[in-house]
Amino acid sequence: PPAPSPAPSPAPSIPAWRVEKIRPQGVPKSEEWYPTGPTGKFSNVGLTTWSSSRLQWRVSTVSPRPPAPPPVNYDEVVRGLSQVVRTYELPGRMRLEDVVEVFNDIWECEQGF
């Protein structure tokens, strides 16, 4: 008996930058560039395609940012972070920029600014 033929390999996916992905109708025809004929007005199909693709790309697909965490006691955080201990658990959630600001304040106090 003949050997079974190997299973067909899946079709390679088309990279996102290819015209087939950007422009479903494929590569523009010369009639699209010059819709009123070869001596007529030029139509920039590339710009039109780019503009519509950009509009689709600019649509937000992520959820909105979570609300800012409630404020924490500044003095408590400064005391905790100023200790010479390896770890300190913050009293609550804090934005990174707020933690950096606290560390800057601590550093300035230690340096005598």
C-alpha cells in the first residue's frame, strides 16, 4: 500500500504590514490612481489607505485607567521608608510617582538640603 501523504501544512499567516492585511482589495490598480483616465487627476490611494488604517489604529482598545488609590499618611510612609530595614510594607496602594517623591524627600533630608 502507498504511504499516507503528509498532512498539509497550515497556510503561513500574512504579516500585518503586507498590503493584503492593510487593504483587503489588494494592490491598487492603475484605474484607482487615475480614476478619470491616464491624463486625469491623480488620486493618492496610498494616502487614502494610510488615513483609514490610521483611524482604525487610533481607536482605543484598552480599558480606562483605574482610579487613583486613596491617599496614605505621608508621615507614616516617610518613617517606614527611612528605617534601616530590608522591607517595609506600604500602608496602602500608592502611585509610583508618589513613592519616588517620598524617597526624594527622604534623600534631601538626609543630605541636608
